[in-house]
Amino acid sequence: MSGGVDRRGALVGAAGLAGLASLPATAAPAARPRGFDGQRVADQGNGTYRNPIMAGDHPDPSILKDGDDYYMTFSTFDSYPGLVIWHSRDLLNWQPVTAALTQNVGAVWAPDLCRHAGRYFIYFAAKARPNATYVIWADQIAGPWSAPINLGLPDHIDPGHAVGEDGSRWLFLSGGDRVALASDGLSTVGAVQHVYDPWRYSDASAERWPVEGFSPEGPKIVSHGGWFYLITAVGGTAGPPTGHMVIAARSRSIHGPWENCPHNPIVRTRSREEAWWSRGHATLFSGPGGDWWSVYHGFERDYWTLGRQTLLDPVEWTADGWFRMKGGDLSMPLPSPRGGRPAGPHGLPLSDDFATLALGKRWNFFKPAPDEAGRVRVADHCLHLAARGTAPADSSPLLLIAGDQAYEFACTIEIDPETTAGLLLFYDQALYCGLGFDAKAFVTHQYGMERGRPANPHGRRLRMRLRNDRHIVSLHTSGDDGQTWQRFDRGMEVSGYHHNVRGGFLMLRPGLYAAGKGEARFRDFRFRVLES
């Protein structure tokens, strides 16, 4: 697609959503623009965008407006370095800045990124033993970021930072609770208080649209027009596609009382036929042109394996002082935010020549030990990964986030005599698939188990390719650096490798692993999105 504005783009720019609605139902959608390695991007280049704005596993988005800059981070669960911060100036094109969290404190849930008195903070919950809420801080968004500070709060998740009309600082928490923060934001003061009884759908409503559970969580505070608005997620973040939703309450004071919105729920998935399932966990903010927007997450229909992706929905403030989302079911192109200019192309290549070690921005370890980063280095365009464990389950593989429905990746792998290494699609330590090899045999990974071990004719060096074509997985090997390929005699179907089967709120991620003794050497990693 060219960078010019076509007739469809001109209509949208002139008439906004009304223009979109007036287009003929038979109009064929234009080819979607593509980014690095063919990855999908939101910016259509014609004055419109299509969701998601962050494809693949980017759940619980927390967004910070900082002058003309916007920063966003997400739940990163057991992937480290974690809490990757992304930057944009137009809300559509995002580039990674840094990974703010390097110390493994457990599965990172629902962060809140904020700035107060010139300092940046990220508050987040960690699922561990015991659970806890942490804060990290930095004087510059690119870091260095502090070590995590444990605030306790083992019975709550999803902290949301707020500053009251009197300058007091608070963390709003799951269940309608809150706790006071010290003035520096690095410790709590006093006991947790229950301050809000969240709006609850009726039993009749739950019959019409099934939910996973009440689960009030993800509180976010925004101030507008003399009101504080408390935006909360209820209905459960997975399970039935219609379960998750966005509700709101407001108060003239940060101390309440809170009045529930008469229009609740403000957002929810109404039918499993919609493009986006389980929509919820929203934050409101003003855009570059002064209009208002919301980011929240949702599952792509039939692709729970991609995790919860970040969605952008336009917001309108209504005459009664409440707000509504204007994007409908988000299946169609929408007018792009006004006033912003992209700071660069969206995303980053997933292909890697290993000239540098992009830990955090590109690659992450799964459930790393404290010394995990010492296992990996790059030299002469080669990634050296020391072997650990006996299989992907206990080897802490290196993983990527891939946000498309169909893709393939290939890499040349060389191993030491007592090493096993290969390519994976990895959900967690109990659910993964792929192919590994040692000097004599292949090892097939399926359902999180090691299965067939046919003979390996290539010895200790080969090129391997894994293709995931809309959940159909095929594997190929080559002994001549990809000049010719041989299909491996084991195919797989992986549509069930997701949260509603396994739990954990994760996604199925491409990855590399090395197990046993010695090390594996990876060269020329190539990622490619497959055409629709």
C-alpha cells in the first residue's frame, strides 16, 4: 500500500466513524500493511488504523502520557528481563525502550506505569510464594531502574497509582480496596481500606452473556472535568469469550463516595462471533490531539494461543459527565488519533543475526534462575547458549513474542557432544512442542513431553525450520544451510496450547533451547510471517 490517502481514507478523515459506517457493505478491504518480517501493524497509512496496536501477548496495558511522549508496559509473567517499556508519539507506532525488571520475583501481573514529582514508577503484583506487590523506579524512562521494593499486600493484585486532590498518594487494588503510599511512593502507610463496592452484573445478565467470575480487578484512576473516574475490570479475564468487561464509577474526591456509572458495562464482548474476545482491563488517557482514548486487552477470535493483545478504542465524553467507547467491536478500521507523528516504524525485527544480544527487547528467558543471563552471549554473529537441565521443561528457553496467526522461523544450530538443542513453540514448562537433536538422534517435543527419537543423519550441525500455519505445525531440517529441506515425519496441531486449557495467562511463543552439558550455537535466525 502506498503512503497516500485513498478514497476510503479520505472518507474516514472527513467524516470519522460516520464515514466508516456509510461505506458500501460490499467494499473489499485493502491489503493490510506489514512491518518488520511481514508482521502486522496497526497504522494503515491512509488515516485509519486496525487493531491490535500491539499484536501478540501484551496484556494488562498500562499507558503513561508524558508531554508529547507515550509509554506503555504490560504484564510479562514469567519472562525475564520483564516489564518491557514501549514508546510512541502517535499511539499506533511503538518502539521498545528497555526492559525495566531483571530480578525474578515471580510472575509479573498487571503493572501500573506512572510519573510523579519528576520520577517514573512501575507498581506491579507478583504471583509467588508468598504473593506480593512491588515497585521499581527510575529518574529516566530508559533507566537505570531500581531493584524491586516489596510492598507486601499478599492478598491483592493489580495496583493502580492515584494522587488525590489533597496530594495524597494511593494504590487502588483488586476487590475495591486501596492503601495509602508514603510521599516518596516507595512504601505503604496504614492498613488496606475497602472503599468501593464494584458494580455487579445481574444473574439474568450472566445468563445472557456467560462470565468466568466476578473478579473485580485492574483499577485505574483518571481525572477529568472535576471528577475522579475509577475504571475496573470484572467478569474474569479469560474463560467464556463474553466474560471480561469494563465498568466505571466516579467521585468528586479520591476519598469517595463512588457512584457507579448507569451505563455499565461500558465495554464487553457481546458474542463469540466478534473479532475480539474477553475485552477489558481499560485505561483512559488524552491523545496527541486532545481527544480521548482507551487501551485494553482482548483475545483474538480462535487464537487464544496469541495471548491477550492490546487494543485501542476511541472515547467520547457524554453530556451526563460519563464516557463511552466509540469503536464498536473493533473489527473494522477506525480513524487514526489526531496530532501525533510516528517516532519510528512500529515494532522490531524478530529475525536476528546476533550482532548484539537483545535480551529484554527481543528475547526473554522463561522462569530464569538468578544466574541465567550468564548462560548467553554473542560473538561473531553467533549466539552461544550454555546448556541447562534435561529438556525444555527445565532449561529456561529463550523466547520471542510473535503476534501473527501464521509464521515460520529457521536457525542454524551447532551443538557440543553432550548437548541437545532445537526450536520450540513454548507455552510453559508443562506445555510445549518442537524439535531438538543431539549428535545421534532427534527428539520430538509434543504436549510438553519428549516422544519419538529417530536417527539424526546430520550430526552436530544442521539448519532447522518450524512453521506454525494457523495452529498446524510442521518441521523441516537441512544439512546444507537451507539449500534443500527435508520434512520431519511428525506434524502437530496446537490450537489447545493456551490459558483455557493450561492456565497461566500466557501465549504460545517461538523459542530456542539448549539442554544437557556444553553449549549450543545459534546463527542466522530468520522469522517470516506467512501470507494469508
